[in-house]
Amino acid sequence: MPLFRRQPEPKGYRPTENEVKDAAARLNAGSHHAAYDLTLHSGDRKQETAMRILGATVQDPE
């Protein structure tokens, strides 16, 4: 039994920062479609992508 077991690389697409920001902007505007589509396209990285989008939706108070 090995001490460290390597996990296989997750399959799927890792969206760029610009794609995440665009989806977050659309989510802030009231449309969830871009975020939903980007998350579905991410494959095994769905949770990571959803958290990146939600993190990008936080706006600084002015």
C-alpha cells in the first residue's frame, strides 16, 4: 500500500479568468445562463468553476 496515492487529473475544461469574469458579470445582471453553461462545460471541474464564478460576483462596496 503506497503512502501517497496520486489522483488522476480531473477531466474537463478549466475556464479562463476572462470567461469567469464575464459569467460573473452576467450573473450579477440577473442572468444565470452563462454561469450554468460554463459550469456544465467544465466536466470534473464543475465545483471549482462554480466557486470561481461566485467568488468573482462579489463586488467591493463603493
